[in-house]
Amino acid sequence: MIEIRNVSKRFDTVQALSGVSAKMEEGHVFGLIGTNGAGKSTLMRAICGVYQLDEGEILIDGEPVYNNPAVKAKVMYISDDQYYVGSTPMDMANFYKDLYPNFSMERFLSMMAILQLDPKRNVNTFSKGMKKQMSVLLGVSAGTKYLLCDETFDGLDPVIRQAIKRLLAGEMEAGKVTPIITSHNLRELEDICESVGLLHKGGILFTKDIEEMKLGMYKVQVAYDSNEPIEKLKASFPVMNESHTGTLYTLTLRGRAEEIEKMILGLNPRFYEVLPLSLEEIFIGETEVLGYDFTNLTE
């Protein structure tokens, strides 16, 4: 388990992390989401022991990670902006083989062949997506207990994206690795993550199971003969989001499902249905509550 305890980190005048606390359980895929500049990459680097913290501590399996080579060897970090040692994938593989005792060269070369990537080709001639693929294969081949993936799916085409997701899911199900993933593509995280943490302005708002997050927030589509029932509905429950086309309203409401449905029916709708909330809608709703709302930007 990775334990983050009241962690703070400042760079000159920028407070990158402020009092962050979270737990990332072994054997579960954890997604880290947040606004731009929220501190996701800083937190990932802190977890793998790159940064010395101003306050707090990060423990991996009960031991501090900073300045602790034995603990760092349990963690592999795939950066969004990867640095390449040498000029070829083989150079990178040999470098990681010296760092990680469980690195499997055989597995790395096998997966490279499956994805039709030449291990002797100059990395500078790879596309962004090919570099991402190589980085993921290096990470999986490292044989670490925890794999930190920073914007791993960015730049991958749909076919390769699905292949990488299946690879990570297979590794986790086999008990070989616990992935921690950051992404701006919340649909990707919803597919593979069991729990998420929401970062905002350097602080963590919550860590929750994805299904638990959806409780207490509901999206409904409803149509009435007049606007009066809509106004009564909006006055009775906190409205997270609202749109309409003619008399058909789509509302994201906070409250108990049975109470929301009871009131909708009591106002005699012409039509209504309850729709599943996406992780992206939850993220937008939670951050808008904190004032991170640019819906009026073009007005």
C-alpha cells in the first residue's frame, strides 16, 4: 500500500502540493484526476522518491520512499515527458535492467515484437505514440510492485490504447503490479480504475471508489407541460448541471434517488428517465462547486 500523509511541496513561490493525504491500496487500479496545474505529476514524482518533501511523508509498504533505494526499486514511473538514456530502446532496456533487479529483457523484446517496434531503431525517429508504447513496455517489464503512469494513454491510437489497457489489467489481475494512473481522459480512467483521487490547486479533495462517487448525484431527463414543475424540482435539490432543448430538461441533481424520483413523478411529467453519470460529469460538478468554472468564457 502507498500512504500519502499530509504532504506539501513548494517550488519557489508556487505551492504545488498542500496537505495531501491519500491511500492507494495494493491490487487496485487507482486513478488520479485533477485540473491543469493541480499537482498530479508533482505527486507522482514525490511517490517515487524524486522530490524531498517540505512537509509530510510518503510510505510504500510501511517504509519511507525518499532516499531509500530498496523502496524506490518497488516503483516504476512512466513520465508524460519521458527522458531517454542512449539512442535506442535497447539502450533504455539495458539501463533499466541495471536499476530494477526483476527487469525481464525477454519479455520486453517479446512485447516490442508484438507491437512491431524495432528495439535497435533510434528513438528520435519514433512518433509520440510509439515512444509511449515503448515506455509502457519498459514499465511493465521492470517487474516492480507499483507502476506510476502519467498520461499514459495520451498520443495512442484507439487500437493500441485498448491493447495497453488490457495489458495493465492482465498484470493487475495476475497480482504482478498495482497501477496508479493520471489522465485528462476521464473516460479511459472510468474503464479501468476502481477508485480515484481528485486533486485541485495542490490539495486532494477526496479519494473514493468510483461507484461510491456516483451515489448522491443523479442525472435526469424530464419534460413537463410548463416550466413551473422544473422550477420546483430545481428549488428542492442542489443542481450541479442544467441544459434543455425545448421542454426537455437534463439536470444533474444531488440528493437521494428515491426522493428525486418521487418528486418528479409527483409533478406529473410527460416523460422522464434517470441516466448514468460519467466520471467526467462528476469531475465537472465537483470542481464547479469550488469555482473552477469557465462556462462563461465565450459569453
